[in-house]
Amino acid sequence: MNLTAEERKQYSRHLLLNEVGKEGQLKLKKAKVLVIGAGGLSTPVLQYLTAAGVGRIGVIDDDVVDETNLQRQVLFTQQDKGKSKVESAVQKLKQLNPFIRFDVYKERLSKENVFNVFEPYEIIVDGTDNFPTRYLINDAAVLLDKIVVFGSIFKFDGQVSVFNYKNGPTYRCIYPTPPSPNAVPNCSDVGVLGILPGIIGSFQANEVLKIILGIGEVLSGKLLQFDALSMKQSILTFKKNPNIQITDLSEDYQGFCGLVEIAEVNFSEFKANASAYHVLDVRKAKEYQEFSFAGLNIPLDELTERLSEIPTDKKLLVVCKSGMRSRKAIQLLKESSFDFQLYNLKGGLDSIKSYDQIPL
């Protein structure tokens, strides 16, 4: 394997670095990296790995581009709305660097496909936003001896670490148990500073390049914490826990993270039989006043105190902006022994393309 004249020109600034040079650029060209997700964290990772010349890049995501993504997922444009994220991303990345092989997985990562998806790659970049998938990624990576570059964001704060590097600590070593389902809101519910995933995703891409090139100090056994408001960074160190043994993927990851199975209906299914449902909106009162179904509004943090207000003579459709708070609400209702039929609006109110579609 060698570099073509076109590649030497494209990577000329790398070739000038003693720590990279031709040998390092060939390492990048030979490298195989899988990026999980094509959202806020993953899009800057994909852009920088592509620009750097990582030779084979896989990307897996089953989502489509939504207008609410554009505030932070700057790889996409208005013209991409409604299109597959992975297909739109790869189309643009090929324009950035035509020398890269891209593998497109337009599907959701699961216990059923994780081994086949992970197998060709040496490094796994975790750009996900939910705990069941993070534990699944960790366990599959341990079983297949893959390195995981982890990132997470919340409002103005971000974290980065590297797991399972040279038999080092894993995600379970620092997070042996997940938080309760209602403890960590999703960015769809609480928001996120648009630049933050770009910063944290760039940190993740930096770790990938250091690992491939064999330079610098890898964040193995270290958790970098970043505050975008103060620009402060701190590094927490942690060690491998020898008592954690992962032998298979028999874990019920949803159950382990305290999530119960929840029935969902999309908007068109609800619209076709709207009279069969009562609607419970669990957003805050201000959100409800700006736009709502003609249903009952009980904010999520008031739900357990106001259970007696919820009607039980029909199916109950629980709604919020993204579908995350409504899932948590259904879980609370189930834990409170509500035995009537509970349904989540899949994708939340964001899934409704125009509000004049609403039948109520």
C-alpha cells in the first residue's frame, strides 16, 4: 500500500509533521473505524476522520434528518430534511475526500447485528445518546477486543474517554450501573448548546487519530470533563475493575437500564382512530400553551401527584416534544399500577410535519 500523488497533496500538512509523516499517513489509510450514530457527536467525528484520511469508515444510524438537528449537526442542510442521515452524511463526506471507503448501515444497532457490524473494524466511536446502547457497545467491544472512543454531552457539559484500550478499563468500570431512567433528561427535552457536540466530537476524533498513529497520551483510564461556559477541563482517573466479567450478550439492556417495554403508535396510526384515545401531554405548561393537542396537560415532574386526573375509559396516548419524556411518563404510570392501555407517540410532536394535520 502506498500514497498516490493526489493523496500526498491532500494530506500534505500531515506529511510535514514528524509525528505523522508518510508512515503515519499510511497507518491512517489502513485503519478501519466504525462510527455509531450520525448525529451531533458523530458528524464532526466523521468529518475529521474523513479529512484525516482514515481509509475505511463505517457509519450506522436508522434515523432521518430533522429540522431540529440543524442547530448542531452542521454536516446537514435544509435540503437533507427527511433523508437518511447515513446516506446524506456519506454523500457529503465523499465530496470532502474521494479516497475513503465508506460502509453504510441504515439500521439501528442491536444485540442481533452488533457482532457482524463490529467485526471489520478496529476502533468503535460511540456517538449514541442512551444508556442501553452504550452498555451494548461496551460489552460487544470487550467480547471482540475492540477499542471504544466514548463521548457524551448534556446542555453545556461534555465527557470523553477511551475504553478497552490495550485491555484497559471499560465503560462498566466507571459506570457499573446506569442512572435511574428519569435522572438524565435527553437533549431533545432540555436542549444543548449547538457548538458543544462539535467540540466533544472533535475530541473523540483526536483520540481516534492518536490511537491509530501511536502518539500522545490516550484517554484510557481517564474521563475528560469539559464545561463550555467556563472553558474548564478536568480529568478523572479510574482503574479497571477485575470483578467485572463479560462473557456474552445475555443482558436485557433495556431492563438493566430500568426501561420497560412500551407500546408506540406513529401519528398517522393515531390520526386514523383518534376518537379511541385520550391524550396526555407531559411537557411543561409553557410548551403546552405554545402548541398542543386538545388533551390533558400534566408536566412530567407533577405526574405522580396528579394521577387521579388521568381518565381511564379509553386508550391513553402520551405525548411530548421528542417522545422521551412521554416514555418516562408511561414508565411512571406502569410503576403506579395503571393497567389501562398506554401508548407513546413515536417521535413525539417533532414527528408531525405540519400542525394542521392534527385532527383534534
